Amino acid sequence: MMKRIIAAAVLTSALSGAAYAENQPAYLVAALEVSDLNAYFQTYGGPVFPMLAAAGAEVLVGSPSVSVLEGKYGATWTAIVRFPSMEALEAWYGSVEYQAIAPARRELSNQSVSVLVAAPAFQMPQQ
């Protein structure tokens, strides 16, 4: 009987974890080398903030300076934005409104070293 209770608890936990995985937050991480931050904010930063808010996103980090603890890091602008889900992040990124201003970000940052990535919240690797 105890084995059945434990098995049921494990199964319930796994199923609730699977349901959470579909609705977990997702993060946009931007590490950009921007030579003119004033132009960047006038052309791109100003318009993007209302778009992020409309998508339910929250800017967690936005800074021209970070403390490098290990390795090399050349970005002059770092941002981390939390979205309610990967679907919300992808919908925002693919939207006509965002794609209209995305070329400004690309033009104002060094594309050979700048990166923009989307990542889900922590997921335990499958074994």
C-alpha cells in the first residue's frame, strides 16, 4: 500500500511539473555591443518598452555595465526580460510592430558580437 501511495505522489508531482513547464516564464537575454547608447534609446529603446509591457513582459535587467566574474564580456548593453511564456516571447518577437523596429537595433549594434537569445525558465536535463 505504501508503494502505491508513493508512486501516486511521484506521478502527481511529475504531471503537475509537466503542466507548469508549458506555462513557465521565458527570458529574453540581450548582450549587445552598442557604440551610441543615446541613439540606441532614441531609435529603439523608447519604442520597445511599451511593446514589452503590452506583451506582459518585465524588464529585469537593463544596464550598460556588468561585473564580469569569469571570461570575456564585451557587451555595452545587457538586458534580461521575463515573458509570461515562450509563446508570449515568440509572439512579441515575431509581431509586425517589433519587426518594424528590430532593424534599428541591428543597425545600432555590432552584429558580429551581439547576441539576442530566448530561453525557457530552468529545466532539469532529461536523463
